[in-house]
Amino acid sequence: MFHDRDRMATGTQPIDWGFAETIAYASLIEDGYSVRLSGQDSGRGTFSHRHAVIKNVNARESLVPLRSIGADPNQFLVINSLLSEEAVLAFEYGYATTEPRALVIWEAQFGDFANGAQVVIDQFISSGESKWGRLCGLTLFLPHGYEGQGPEHSSARLERYLQLCAEQNIQVCVPTTPAQFFHVLRRQMIRPLRRPLILMTPKSLLRHKRSVSSLSDLTSGEFQAVIDDQQGLDPRSIERVVLSSGKVYFDLLNAQQALPAQTVLLRVEQLHPFPLTQLRAMLSHYSNADTVVWCQEEPRNQGSWYQIRHHLQNCLSPDQTLVYAGRESAAAPAVGFYRLHVEQQEALVNHALHIGANQATISRGISNP
């Protein structure tokens, strides 16, 4: 891993999520900010991608490289916290309200587990500024994505955060590349205003060969709320536009390669505040497309659909039709059988890209005739 990161630093290997995150912290520390990261497995990272703490098992010693960058070693703190989401998140909220020059992060081991701290999210994070005038820049890392791990390890309950959104009280973002992750973390500190940031963070994308960035992606540019299609097609030839957020974009991208060049994939990386102006301008380039699809992994009654479809509709021209492609409404976030998960995932991607004759909605992974 460290040899890989050496190559990433010299630009001879694409940058992955773990390295982009480390560089974001290092750059903020050099700029005089502090970083505090806590969670049940934050030193290593739940998915063994971060390795902020290096352990010498023979000498029984630990090294935290980021503590050697700033003038004060305490400018970077990484804490493996106790198994109580409510207690730890409440503490970190209080810490963040009193330390505006610190990037304070609470990381759920899986995003699903944040529901154990729902009272803190409802009563403090989403409404503290409205009730008490207390600004807070707390950042939440919530691993989210449907990969066949069942109903307890798939969903960070994105819909619940979007339902709490109003008056620009919180930011909800779903970055799909390491560079996007880098820029949104830096944006959280270099902007003068402090508002909570809810990040749906990746799991399988941490090592996805197509979810990588270059050094120039980090050293230039900024966080993009909406990302256009990367194929460079003539906009006048496009008949179908597919919008998505998060990991499902790469499933769509894999399937798109076998299709005629008449479909584009756009990514909505920020769901609140919703980038209405940017998305409307981007969609205007594809005025010949008669169908605009919102594709999501989550069931219809979960995820983004019910919370943002009015925004999506406002971005369309009168001649365009908005279509939903995703799992049907369900009581549980995900199914428990991997084979059924694969069937569902393939069906929703095919529906979004209009592959196959049967475009019926998806129920329990089977397209109903």
C-alpha cells in the first residue's frame, strides 16, 4: 500500500480514495486548520483503506504520520471510539460548534448504524442553527451503497437526511471520485461559513479501477455539484439522459459501453442545496433528448427520488419526460440474498438505459410482465 502511495504522489499511478483523503487532511493542516476524526474503526478505516495509524506489531508501537505535519501534533487526531453512535456523535457535535477552525468528522462504521444516533441528527445537527443560531461544521462519513450485503449493511438512509433539508441547513453530497472527495473536504474548511456536511462515502468504490483521479484533478478545479457525461458526444445526437448519484453510476457506465452513442450519464454529486441552476444549464445541451431518467439503487420510497423529483422536473423542458428507474418500494432497505440483489441491480440498470423489451418496474429483483 505504501509503495502504491509513493507512486500516486509522483503521478505514476492513479490516485485512490484513501490517498486523496490523506492529502486533503495534510493540506488543511499545512493551511493551519486542525482535523479530528472519530469512529468505531477510523484509524484503519472499516474497509482497510485509510491506514491513518501505522502499527509496528513487533515493537508494539503506533505511528500517525499526519501528526508530524503541523506545528502542533494535536492538529490531527484520529480516535477509535466506543460502540455508542449517539454518545460519540453528540460529543463531536458539541466539539465542532466550539472549534470552527477544526474539520471535525464522525464516521459511521456502516452508514446504516447512524440510526442509533437519530435524535442527535434530528434535534441538533439539522436544526441547531434554526433553533439556537449555533453554527456547526460537523462532517458525517456514512458508508453507503448496494453491494449485496443485506438490509443492515447497504443504506445510510439517504432519504432521512434529505427529508430534514430546508433553508440550506445542511449539505448532502455523494462524491463518486477521489478528487471530488478531496475538494468537498477542503471546501468544508476554506469557505467562511460552517454548516454540517453529510457525505455518503463509498465502500466498493474505494478500490474500483474506474473510480480514480489524477494529481492534476486534486491540484486544480473544485468540487462539482453536477458532472457531465465524459464521452464527448455531440449533444444534438442524444436521445436519452440518465441522472444518478453514487456507485450506481459505474454500473450504468459499464452497461453503457455496449450501447449506441445516444445516451449520456450525468452525476448529481450534491443533493442539498440542490444545484438547480447547474443541472438546468447542463440538461439544456441535450434538448433533443425526449427522456430523462433518474436512476437509483435504493427502493422508490427511499433514496433521493421522492425528495428531489420536483427539482428534477423543474430542470426539464416541456417536451421531456421524467422517468424513474430503480427498485420498487420496500419495507427493508435491501434484500438478503446476493443472487436476488444481482438480479435487481441488473434490472434497474437495464431499465435506466432502456435495454431489453421489458421495461416494467422492478419488484424483488424480477421485472414483472
